[in-house]
Amino acid sequence: MVRRSLALFIAVALGGWALAAAERVTFVLVTGERISGTVAFHTNTRENLIDGDLNVAMGDGKEQQIHANQVVVIEFLGGNPPDSELSALPAGTGQMMVLRNGDLRFGQFVNMIGGDTVKWKNESGDVQDLPIRDVTRIYLNADNARRIYNYNGPTNSRSSTRVSRGSDMTTNPGEIEVPANVQWTDSGMDVRRGEQIAFSVRGQISFGGGATQKATADGAPTTKSENAPVTSMGIGGLIGKIGNSAFPIGNNRNAITMPATGRLMLGVNDDNYGDNTGAYRVTVARR
């Protein structure tokens, strides 16, 4: 399962692995074992994942190769994840990346490059590069992660088929499913400050177990929270975020001017996501 390579100076002489200014990493295995070091990469392609093996450089000048199917989580920051993060994991064996600003991205891990960059394929099939310093954790297998961290709480209904298990409404081609129990969902779109983006939304969500705790994309008009991302909008409304700039979307039929440049994230305006159910289906278009 885990293989120790030759000494680093021998590997480099043979055209193998290089270190440079690589980031720290911990691989959490299916057995619960943790292997820590720095992200090793190949001297020509600068890739970490090669022939199905992830590679970690050890402090004693050696490396270990770990088969990717033995790794549950790739950690870049220490400490166990909070329940709010574990509850957002996709159903089954899906994958999720957690950024240090709290954003969640669903899709598939591709590789680590040069010891400082993550390559990630989002749900639309686009591959993007992110600095490792912006990433907290990458979950390679959601079911095994729940087991490793002894998590038995609510589970995200999100799945690779993008059908909400808690709703009769399926997601049509071109729509983005925005689950109510996930803080942020990656739209798969990068936008520019001042760009006009139009949104079309359908569906409703519940932000609690009460009969009146339901909302459409405009949010519950009489229920607001000072701790929600958009304090001026009712709880449960559809919102967007670019970087640290959160803004209301709602059922607005007019194009919205983007407040910043960066990745467009979609979410539900709330300060507690654990008891939310349902999802919005959102179509996003440039104008």
C-alpha cells in the first residue's frame, strides 16, 4: 500500500523527483493512518500524481508513494473538519474541495503541480488551477471520509447525477443545483467586475422544520439574520458571492452587475445550514 522510495539525491540523479518550495501536505488513508510531508513532484512534468500514485517527500530526504485509491483526504491545514463541512460532502463516493475562505467546490481532483498548485475539474468539465495555499482539504471519497471522521449527521443530497434526493424536481441540462444545506456551490463560471449576468431560478427550499419555514429565491420576507451573508435579504433567498463580496440574486429577471472579478459561487442566505432541505435550480447566462 505504502512504498518507500530511494534517497532523494539518488532519485533526482535518475531523473525522478524534485522538491523546491513545496507546500506541506497530509494524506489521510482508508485505515485512518496519516502520512505527512511536502508535496513531491516530477522534475519534467512537475506532477505529484503519476501512474495512480500520490507522492510525499519526507523530512529524512526520502519519499513515499501512496496509491490514490488508499487516500481518503488530502489535508493542507491541520485539525479535524467541522460537522458543517462534513454535512456538505456529496452523496456516495463523490469528491469535494474546501477552500480557506469557506467556499466548497464539487467535481474531481486531477493532480498537484509543482508542489504549490492543485488542478481541479469542476462539474462543468473545466479544469482550473488553484494555489495550494488557498485550499484547506480535498475529499477524494466522501463515504470513507464520513467513516474516518465518525460523522453520522445529516448528509448532503447532492449526487453526481445532480438530482436532489429530497425533491421531486430534477435538474435540467444547463441548470445548476444549489442545495439549501450547502453554504456555497460552484457555478463553474469566472466573471469580471462590471459584467452583466442574468439568472433564472426555480424551486423552493425549507430553512427549518416548521411549516412556515419555507422560502423562494427572494427569501422569507419576515425572517432575516444579522449573521447571514446578505443581512438585507430574507432567510432562504438565493445569493451569489465572488471572493468576499456577497450579493442578493433572488427572482430578479434583470441582469445583475458583478461586484468583483473571480469565481461565481451560488448559495442560500442563511446562518445555519444543517436543518435546510431542498434546492434551487439556477440557469446563469452572460449578457
